[in-house]
Amino acid sequence: MGKEIRHQMARRAAREIHAGMVVNLGIGIPTLVADYVPDTTPVMFHAENGVLGTGPSPVQGQENPFLCNAGGFPITASKGASYFDSAAAFAIIRRGKLDMTIMGALQVSENGDLANWIVPGKRVPGMGGAIELAEKAGKVIILMNHVDKEGNPKILKKCTLPLTAAGCVNLIITDMAVLEVKTEGLFLKEVFPPYTIRDVQERTEPKLVLEDAVSGT
């Protein structure tokens, strides 16, 4: 995935964040979201390793070696940031104090099931806080490629990989489109250039429900 596409997805996700929210950002593309939230929008970003109030990515060469996110990547701290141990960080999650989490995924089903922690037969570092975040955050947004490296859809009628949590995903933002999970089906809300509605449907296993006016088409 190209750099510009990654930032396009992060910019779109940032539009879902509103003043006063407490938001957890997963590793990878989600960490870029903080760069696109306006300074005039007061938001507290949460990290499982014990930070509340993470800021945009640091300027290269000005990283603080003692300040990182849960993935070990350098971060900055915003005004009013606080620090605590991982037990307190997870207590915030488990008590349902997060308004939103933004994370990556391996697969998402049409009814919002999430698989994002393991591929059978491959070594992985662990599940981390994915289950708690998926189950307890007020809103779950997924940022991911629309298809895998072999060109297979990652949005499926039913996930084939082990689930992280069932029925938890609210919004999916890919390199192609924005899709919302509702009880009535999987709604196509936006299509990113140069793709068309047909392109998105051909690369999505479930039948999509079209909004009255799909933006970007």
C-alpha cells in the first residue's frame, strides 16, 4: 500500500473523531490518524502501554526514546497527558471508557465480526488488547486493505480466520471505500478515486447495500 493511500485512510478516519472523545489508536495505519485531527478539536488518545493524551507523530530526529505507543513506535504527548501502568490502561478499556478504537484487521464479515490477531500456522507476537478494545469501545473502526496480497477479499460473508470478537465492527475504511455495518446489511457509503462502485463490489464477497448517494462516484 502506497504512502498516500495510507494517509488518505487516516484522514478519512479522523473525520469520525469529535471533540471530547477518548480514542484508542492501534498500531500501523491507525497511528497516523492523530496527525489529521485539528488542534482545535480536543481529543485524548489512549495507548495500552499506559498513556492518555498521545499527540501527532514526532518530527524525525526529535523522538523521545522514553515515549512510545503500544507498538513501540515514537509518539508525542499532548497538553494534559497522563501516564500509568498497563493495568490501569486496560481498566480504562474494560470499564467501557473509550468512545472509539481504530485498528487494523485481517478479515471482517458482513455482520461486523472481526479477525485481526492470528493466521493459523504463523507465529505472531500475541493478541495484545484487541479483544478488550473490540468488545468494550463505544465504536470500532477498521482500517485495512480491501483485498489481501493474493487479491482475495478481506470483507467476507463469514470470516475464515479465528475471530477476535463477534459483531463488533461499526465502520470499515479501506484503500477503496468506506463501508458501514448495519443490521440491514453492509452499506457502501463512499468510494475513493479511481475506483467505482462496481470495482468495490467485485472485491467484496457480501452483496453491498448502496446509500442513496454514494460519495466519490
